[in-house]
Amino acid sequence: MSMINDLISQGAQMLLVLMLAPLLTGFVRKIKARLLRRQGPPLLQPYRDLIRLMRKDVVLAENASWLFRVIPYIIFAGTWVAASLVPTFGSGLLFSWSADLIAIIALLGSARFFLALAGLDVGTAFGGIGSSREVMIASLAEPAILIMVFSVAMIAGSTQLSTIAEFMGSSAVGLRVSLGLALVALTIVAIAENGRIPVDNPATHLELTMVHEAMVLEYSGRHLALIDLSSQLKLLLYISMIACIFMPWGAAAPEAGVRSLAFGALTYIVKLSACGVALAVFETAIAKMRVFRIPEFLGAALMLALLATLLRFVSGSL
Amino acid sequence: MIAAALTCVAVLLALAPAGIVLATHARGSAVVYGASLVATLALCVIALSVLLDPAHPTLSTTLPVGLPWLGAHFRIDPLAAFFLSAINFGGAAASLFALGYGRHEHSPGRVLPFYPAYLAAMNAVVLADDAFSFLVAWEFMSLASWALVVAHHRESENVRAGYVYLLMASFGTLTLLLAFGVLAGGSGSYDFATIRATHLTPMLSTAVLLLALLGAGSKAGLVPLHAWLPLAHPAAPSHVSALMSGVMTKVAIYGFVRVVFDLLGQPEWWWSMLVLAIGGPSATLGVLYALMQRDIKRVLAYSTIENIGIVFVGLGLALAFKAEGMAWVAALAFTAALLHVLNHAAFKSLLFFGAGCVLNATGERDMERLGGLIHRMPQTAVAMLIGCVAISALPPFNGFVSEWLTFQAILLSPQLPSWGLKLIIPAVGGLLALAAALAAACFVKLYGISFLGRARGEAAGGAQEVDRFSLAALFALAAFCLVAGIFPGLFIDALGPVATAMVGNSMPHQAGLEWLTIVPIAESRSSYNGLLLFAFVLLSGSIASIAIHRLASDRLRRAPAWDCGFPDSSPAIQYTASSFSQPIRRVFGTTIFAAREIGEMPPPGSAAPARLVVDMHDLIWDALYAPIAKAIGFATERINVLQFLTIRRYLALVFVALIVLLLVLAI
């Protein structure tokens, strides 16, 4: 019985993240527009965009290889699986033991590896510039998040995300300096990884500073839809990760009843909206950085994460 | 069993003189490589049977060769069995590849005799059970590989590579000779059993550790002893490059493990600091160097330095935990290191074979003249893609598993009591994470520039797919990368006896766990299931594909590339290898390589093109090797005077030398 419940809960999670991801993006866009005193697109606009893209023909560059056509599916599958392994409304996920936090990050790394290859496949200058900058950003963001994971994992005594979430929800955590540093580091990495301002601008085209959009310039139709959906999933994943590690309140425990699951879902929505609003405000308030200032921004995350880990090594209570 | 193993080695040795004769025959290379393939496969089976069933009888023997009072001792213990299987797995793959690749060799007489001798020597190093046989085999291995490095000696670069390699190899053997001298000094007996039984004073043990680190480290390519590696490994024919990078560096690791974990006994805690302080920077610097290269085989050679660094980080952690008596974590770190040894042997050989295929098909090693090979060599491209993903430590392939296990060992290190380790391990963990991310960047570049995009030269545009033997070797290794990635538990269990013998404990048994998960310590702590992850990704990708094709649209049109409305038909518009790594060069290179970009603008009014010159230095070469080379040059200039003396001055010199020697003896 509990197996079936778990299976349903895991399936619900997979569908939930897939359904919520475009809504979150639409929500952030709406808030940003309102902050700029614009009406903004309707909340459901990202869904309409995706459906329209899926129905269109794919226009493929003449020398695109088979890899170029497969990559959108690889990226989507990798991101979706990663997103469904991060606890959202409850921590009792059936398959959470199949990949711990390090593996989830590596899964996202695989998706990025293939995306960067896609940028190089057609052999255009824009694709190259996007890939080249993407791997530069990743070469700093990935170690930063891994070291951040080290510090959190050493505090919780586990790299399993569900175990970490349960530990963070318990009273054993206390107030720790290293957790604060880790939160800042994770937020910076999340901003960089999702290509938000000040690292990249998700709303621009045809600008020399762009990274993500340059890589996917040759994509169209259903391929583009999948890549867009993957980036929306990635944003949801990072916010869920921040919520589950640093805001563990309200999430349903494993073996919990329907009531606490519903309560968990409700708090999850609240957390998502709060983070979405924070992101929109942050993006509105800050200007885009020059591309070679990004390493300094990410270097700060790297150093903060390293400091958090070092503190944990030095003292068990910091 | 040992007799069978030695017979196989003897067969390989006998193939060497046969190679001289066969080199002139049309089918000579097929015979030599075919026989090498059979012998290495047999050795691999023997080693695996010993590894999986440690209760095997007659695992040691003494042959009446070598020193008259010593003989030559040979033994297969679990450690030797593991390394034998790794060596012969790589050797078999290289021989299979060479069945096809070797046909293109223009001077087979320079390769065929040395190839089997080289394989035999590597096996003999691992089989040896006394210091004398070990050193003889080690030096034989160095010389055989040197002969292969200078096989194409008409290229002046290769001659220089061979010269530097010979110097470094001699240096390495010298330090190992001294290490064994110190080890055997107490008892005067050179067989390993006696050495193991004697206990050295802390001072002497430390001396042995340092000498072993220098000797084995120079062969494995640890920074700062790496200078020869990126010169020598690419210079050899590609199947030999694969053996040198994928296999011979593992023999060096074997030498280090044998001396430090086995012969020296209980380690001191601060030894591990030394190993970690060398391993971590080797990993990061190796991959940074690799990123700056544009020659495919040099990228791969530098990336070997990175992977050796990762292995040494694992070994350093194992040493630390062993010294502090935490054998169960030591087993985890040690298993991670050995698993990475095996994984690296697989994917590095695969990548070197792929580079060999590219070299054969296009005659180019320079990425700036390649491109678009995925259209021309589709099968090679698939295998290479798997190799690139695996070496970038991405799930579900094998490289990720060993790095993941190393990270798990790092996460347990706050329990270590010593402060030095508490401070150095987070830094090493950071370096490892940095190396992993940079490796992904490096292999995006290698694959993206040479296999994707449009052909940058005529040679790349007219490339043809390679022969079936080469492809068989490529796909065998690619399949191994996937299998070892999704069934890592099998390999971890097989490494159990090795870890028990070396660090006194082994990782928990993995075979009985549900769904073939691996759980290094406890399930609440961490677990990973490559199989499920692979299945999930495959499943959700297929579902998405089927659903979209059925429900939405499956139409497709071909059109010219969009490129923001400015498509340029010239392939020169594409990103090149150097421009791809330019952002990373700007971030890391300005300090590590003292990299500078000098833009030379023509004077106003002139129509000459502007030029961009990138100035980079290998600071280690400048700071360490160049002064030594200069000092040696200076000294030899001075000593050179002695060649032009008159006869009476020579007589006087001999007389003085005699007096001095007698004086030394008298005192």
C-alpha cells in the first residue's frame, strides 16, 4: 500500500514540476512587468508559447547533425529527472535514493554539456560565442555549488536531498554561520545557472552579451519548445532546492496523510511565489554585468561556499 | 596460475624479436598484434580469476634468473591481480585497435618489435615480487616506451620529446632505486616479503615515501614532474599513446601503492598531506593546461595529468584515514582511487584511439583544421562522444562514479583529528570540483571543435570512416564506460580483496542491494543508482519524443543556418579551439600561465591586417626545468674543456684523481 502511495506521490511530483514550471516563469515575468508599470503578458502566456512552438515545423540548418536533433530531448529528460528528484511538497519521494544532491548537480551538468555542444554543431559564430561563455560560467558555478553541497552535506551528515530536508526541518540544526554563507552562494549560483540578470538576460535577443539565447539560436519549433521548457524546469528546480534546504517548513514527512500533503503543497506554492517575487525585484533593481565581471561575481560564490565548508571543518557547531 | 601468467609474458617477450622479422612481411603487423591480443586477453582472464577468487593456489614462484643469490620472485596478490587486469584490458583493446590502425604504419620495423616488449615489461613490473626484478622490468618498460616515442624520429619534435622523456625516466628509476635501497638496507634482502617484515625508523620511511613519490610521480605525470608527459605521449603512434596514457601511468600508480601502502607498513598522518597537496593541484592544473591546447593528442595527454591527480587525491585520503585508524573510510577512498584507475584506462584509451582514427582519416591533429567529422565519420563520432561524456564525469557513465565516491570520502574527512588535514582537505575538495567542471569545458571544446560544426580544412572535409577493427576497439571501450557507469557495484565488490589487503577493510558488499544501487556507507547518508538514472532519462526522453511527434508536430524542413540573419558561408567564421577557450584563459590564465593578449594594430592609413598574439608560459617549466637545464648546460660547457687537453695534462689529471681516490679510501 505504502509502495503505491509512494509511486503516486513520485508520479504526482513529476507531473507537478512539469505543470508548474511555465507558470513560475509567467509569474516572474508578470511581477517584473508590474514593477516596471507595464501590464505584462498574462500568467498563462508561457504555456501558449510552448504549445504554439510544438505545433510549428522545425526548420533545421542544412548541416545540422543527428546530435543536434537529439540534444533537446536529452536536455529535457535530464532536467526533468533532476527536477523530479528534488523534494517539493513532501520529502518522501520513492526514487530519491537513486540520485543524491551531487548526482542531481551532475545531471544538470550533463544537460549543459549537451547544450554547449548544440551551440557548436551548426558552425555559426553566435553558437560558438554562447557555448564558450556558457562553459566559462559553468566552470565557476559548478565548483561553487558542489562546495556549497559539501558544507550542507557535512552539517546534515548526508548528501541525500530528502534526508537533508528532514534534518533541516528538525530542531537539531540551529543557527549556523556556514548555512548563511551557503545560502548566499547557492543563490548566486542559481542566478548564474538560470541565466538571469545580472549574469545573462533571459528577455533579450541579438545582443553580444547573451549566452543562453546565443546557443539555442538555431533551434526552432518543438526543439525550441523543449529547450524553453527545460530552462523553466531548471528555474523551478533551483528554487525548490533553495526552498527544501533553507526553507524546509511545512513540507510533508514521508508516510504522511493527505492533509499534511495538501498543507505541504500549499506551503510549497507560497515558497515558490515568495522566491519568484524576490527574483523579480532583484532583477528589476540591478543592471546587467559585463561578461568579464561575471567571474568575479561567481568567484564570490565560490569563496563563500569554501568558507562555509572550512567553518564546518573547523568547528562542528558553526 | 602464476606459471600461466609468466608464460603469457614470455610469449609477449618472444614476439619482440619475431617482430623484427615480421616487420618486412605484408601480414606481419596482423600477426604481432593478433598474438599480443591473445596473450593480453589470456593475462586479463588469469588476473580476473585470481581477483575474484583469492583462495587460488600457487600464486608465487621464483625463477633462477636475475641476481645469482636472489633469483627472480613473482607473485600475484589481489593488488597485482587488479592492476594486471587493468593493464591487460587496456593492452587487449590497444592490440585490437592496432590490428586495423597498425596497417597504416609507414615504418612498422620501428614499432612492431617494441610493442609486445612494452606490454611484457608492464606486466612484469606488476608481477615482480622482489626489488631487483621490479626495477629491471620498470627500466625495460621505460626504454621500450622510449623506443616507441621516437618511432617517428624524422619529426624533430618527437626527438626532443624522446630526449626529455629519457631524462625523466632515468631520474624516476634512480629515485625508485634509492627507495628500494633504503627499504632493503636494513636486512640486505631484496624480496618484498622480507622488506614487508622489516620496520624502518620514521626518518627512513619518510625518505622512502619521498623517493617513491618522485619516482612513481614522475612516471605518472604528477605536477611538477609532468613536463615530459605532454611531449612524449602524443609523439608515439596512437595505440601506443593510449597505452602510455591509459596504462603505463597506472603501472606508476601501482608502484606507488605497492611501496607506500604495502611495503612501508603503517603510514604517518602527515604523509597524506603531501600526497593531497600534490594530487589536488595536479588535477586542476592538468585540465587547465589541457584547455589551452589545440592539438587533440596533447589535450588528451594533459587531461591524463588531471586524472592522475584525482587518483592521487583518493590515495592521499586513503592514506590519511589509514593512518588515523579509520579503515572503513580508507577503504572507500582507496576503492574510489582504484575505480578511477580502471575508468581512466578505459576512457583515455578510447579517446586516444579516436584521436588516432581522426589522424588516420585526415592526417591532422590540430583541431583548428578539423570540424564536421560527425558527418564524415559517424561511428567514430558516437564512440568519441561517449568517451568525452565519460571523462567529463557526467552520469550515467563511469567517470562520475569514481569521482562521486571520492567526494563521499571527502565528506567524511571532518572526522579526522589532525588540523593540517582539516584545513587542506576542503581546499583539495574545491580543486577537485573545479577540475571536474573544467574537464567538462575541455571536452566540450575537443568534441565540439573537431567533430561538430563545418570542416575547417580540405583534409577534414574529405575524411572517411575507419576500418572495422578500430571501430570494434572503440565500441568495446565505449560499452565498458556505460556498463561500469550503470553497474558500479560489481566493480566495487571485485575491489574488496584489494582494499582489505592494502588498508585493512573493504567497502560494504554492494551486490545484494535492491536495483543495483551503490551505497558506500549507509543508505541514509548517500546512495547512487546509475541504472535507474539512465533508465529514467531514457524513458522520459522517449516519452517526450513520442508524445510530441504524435500529438503536436513531426514535420521538419531543411534551410540555411539562421545565425541572426547574417549567415557566412566561410567555415572560418566558426569559433576555433583558441577562441573557445579564450574566456577561461582570461579568467584563470593570467595568473597561472602569465597569459597576455597583444593586439597589434596597423598604423592609420595602412591596409595591413591587425594581429592578435597570445603570449603564454608554462611557469613550472620556466621556474624549475629551465634553470636546471641552464645549469647543466653551463657545467658541461666548462667540463668540455677537458676534451682538448694535451697528453701530459691528461696524465696529470689521472694521477691527481688516483691520489684523491686513495685519500678518500684512507679516510
